[in-house]
Amino acid sequence: MVKRDFLAVIESRLTGRPDYSARGMEKVGRIIFDVCDIDRNGFMDDRDYCRFLFSYGVPEQDALWAVRRITSSANPILSRSRFIELSREFYCSADPDAAGNWMFGKF
């Protein structure tokens, strides 16, 4: 299954409305971020992000690669708004070059 097929299935499950899909992903992104922001400082550091990806079965080495791909490798920290933006890109964007495509590593 390629990403566009995956997106088509997700969109059809979310009533087939792209606007609903984007809003739904924003809510999901907020919830996931809040769960992963262990110290509640409003940011997800590389350790928080690795724990998040570990819950999806992503090995630590791949998770570290992913977080450095979607952040500045000198400062691997994600704000809540950036995490939500990446989530929306991953699930809802048709842009093959969107940074959110790397959210889960080499998917």
C-alpha cells in the first residue's frame, strides 16, 4: 500500500471530507502530543519522540533518525503546533515533499 492509498482509506473512514480529516487529525495530534510531553513543558524532545514512535513499533535508531529529519538536528525539539502540523501533513497532505512524511521514519 502506498501513501495515497492509505490516505484514501483514512479519508473515506472520516466521512470522505478532506476538511473533516484535517480537523480530526489536529485533535488527534493535540492528544498524542499531550500524552508524549512527559514533563509538560510544551515541547517534545528526542526522548519523548522516541517513546512516541516506540509505541508504534519503530526501533530507537529509526526514531532518532526521524526526529532529526523533521527538526533541526542541532536542536531536536518539537513544539505542540509543529507536531500538529507534521501530523496533518502525514495524514492529509498529498505533497510528497512534506516534512510530515518523515514523521514515522522511513515508512
